[in-house]
Amino acid sequence: MTRQYVAKAAKAKTLYICSECGGQSPKWTGQCAACGAWNTLVESAEQAPSAHRFQALAKSSTVQRLADIEASDVPRFTTGVGEFDRVLGGGLVPGGVVLIGGDPGIGKSTLLLQSLAEIARERPALYVSGEESGAQIALRAQRLGLIGANESAAADLSLLAEIQLEKIQATIDEQRPEVAVIDSIQTIYSEALTSAPGSVAQVRECAAQLTRIAKQTGTAIIMVGHVTKEGSLAGPRVLEHIVDTVLYFEGDTHSSFRLVRAFKNRFGAVNELGVFAMTEKGLRGVANPSALFLSQHEQSVAGSCVLVTQEGSRPLLVEVQALVDTAHVPNPRRLAVGLEQNRLALLLAVLHRHAGIACFDQDVFLNAVGGVKITEPAADLAVLLAIHSSMRNKPLPKGLITFGEVGLAGEIRPSPRGQDRLKEAAKLGFSVALIPKANAPKQAIDGLKVIAVDRIEEAIDRVRDLE
């Protein structure tokens, strides 16, 4: 008797995937077993493997010795927006994948539409929108002056309003654009998966497929990503590992200034910063970004100190403001905006131990002007000088700039690229620089008096001597 086997349809398997690390669990638990994050497991339907999934082994690819591979510079092409090119490391790389995230309404789509319009003048470019219709994008382009009677920058730009991954892939295969923008990755879905668009599985699969087609066709793909309420990119952490470059849009939506920062770049420097101003005609690069982060005081004020910070390859002058006031509660407040909160507590302890200046009964508020975020320890000396100035209610000497890391022993450590920082300060008209002794220049800088110190108490004494 002949037996007949009936092929059973593949059953959908339910899994729970961590939105932070991409770890999988067969059932829901409050905490992810892989990364330890709480309440991050999201239900996802995974298709069971096919009954014919076992196939013969494919032929191996050609293996090459590393010494036999000819090394060459990665070719790039510019976007036509200077500040955007700076953050990317000089321009877009063919086959590269860029992920850009930021708060809603901060200007991600505006910047990419402007960049694609400039690229479309010389190269084929494709804008894929899953959030807006073609008419809405055309209205925005007209509002930005990219299309109209006098301007035709976006006239040759190809537009596709689609959210299905397979149709987007077919369009890229057919059109072969050199640059494609996907706005946004959270709206794209693949028919191979049953989960909803924006789910962990859909975001991961769509990003992986778009990366694969970018490498195969040589198309540079820029994906727009949503952010969570904490400010990090939504979706699994594996999304940031898949792409070549991760950019974040920063800035207050109530302000006209925007910052684009590179957090990952396989083809350029990380922590590179681009500064833009939002105008009626879209985003425009700022030629002198240091002017944005310096307040214009008619006369010197207490609690203000100018810091030379380094953002990638660019030195920036940022004003650090401190306010020290009598506390009216048993536990004085310590608040830092734009700087690290824990670093502030550490520096206050160093100030008390090694300089004899206590803030036990004082509220201490710290702010970096212009909405910039400072993470490098070179801001330590500027923070302490601003706090000391506010406590005494005496302004620091006019024309003073500083930088330097302060250690727990009270020593002032050197900061990288000190010569570039000093040259930037001299170029903007500052006359006195209080810096670590190890950063003292070998040759004098015109118009800049350099004071080198190696202890925090020495730095405070030298500032008092200048008053």
C-alpha cells in the first residue's frame, strides 16, 4: 500500500523579541535575558521553516590572501550640502548605508530633500516616502524653493510613495539610482513577514534587505529612523550594527539651530558635528558655529566661562554658565543641562577637597549655551571656573578661554589637539588662555597670552591674579 504524505502548511510561530538588543524569548518575561532591559520584549510572529529547507551545500566563494587585495581609497561624491558632507566624512560612499534619526519635526526630511535635490542635478536619485504623498513632498519642495519658476534643483528627482519592501527593491533594481532615501524605515514592511510595519522583526528584516541591495547595486541608501522618548533610535539595536553610518539630529525644535552628529561611521570620523540654521528656505550650513554658542553680553557677567571643545575635527567655542545660590532645602540641588550630571558631583568634590571651596549649602545649576551637548572631560576646568566665579559673584577676566580635564587628585590633565583649540580661540579674538601645562605651545601664538597650570588650586589663584 502506497503511503501518501500531505505537506502541512508552515505554522506561524510566536516569539518575543527585545527592542533593545534583538534577543529572542519563547515567552514574555519582564526582563530581557540577553541584555537585562526591562519591558522591552515585543510579540512577533515568525514564519516556521519550510519542509524543503535542506538543500545541497553551495559552492564556496573565492578565498583571497589579504596581501593580494589591492587597497584603494573609497570613492565619494558630495551631497551639495557642505555641513552634511563634513559629518559623513567627505560625502556619500557608493553602496554605503546611512541611518539618520532625530525628534519629530527637527528637519530630517527637509535636509534629505535638499541634499537629494542637489545630487539630482548630476546623478540619478530616488526619494521613497512612506509617510507623505507625492503632492505633499512637491509642496514642501516648492516651499523650499527647489522647484518653481526660478529654481529647478529638484526637477530631475525621482519620487516614489510606497511602503512595501518588495516594490521598493524592484524600483531600485530597475531605476538604478546612485542615491536613494527611505523615509522612514519604520513605515516599510515586507510581505514575507506577518507582523505589522514598525515591529522589531519588520524593521530588522527591511533594514537587512535594503543593506543587501545597496551592496549589490552600489546605490547609497539613506534611511530615516524614528526615535524613542528617551532620544535613542527606535527598533532593535542590531539596526545600528547593520548600517555603515549612524547620524543623530539634535537641537530644540523651538530654536532655529540644528546639530547633526555622527555616532558611527565606517568611512569617516565619529563625533563629527555639522551645524545648521533653519530658515524659510530650509536648512543652511553655519559658517562660524562658535558664534552660536557664545552669549552676547554687553559687559562681563559672573558665572560665565568660555570653553574650547573639540567635536570631531572641528574646535568649537562654547559658553558654560553656572549659577550658585543658597539652598532652601536640606538637600541642595545639582542640575546640569548639556553636561554630565555625575561629572558635576565629582568636580564639586574635587573643588572642596583640593581648593577648599565647599558648596554643601548651595544649589548648583550648570548650562551649556546653545543647546550643545558636551561629553568630553576637557570641559572640567571651565565648569569649575564658572562655579567659582558665580560663588564669588565676580566675572572672569575678559577675553579668557580655557580647557582641561581635572583629575580626582586635583591635577589638570592635557586635552587632545590643544594647538588647534588655541588657534581657534586666537582667530575669534580671545586674548588669554588658561590651559594644562602639557598643552603649552612650543611657539607663541599671536595675540594670545597662554597661562599653563597643572593644579586646580593654581588655576584659581592665577585667575584671581588677572582680576
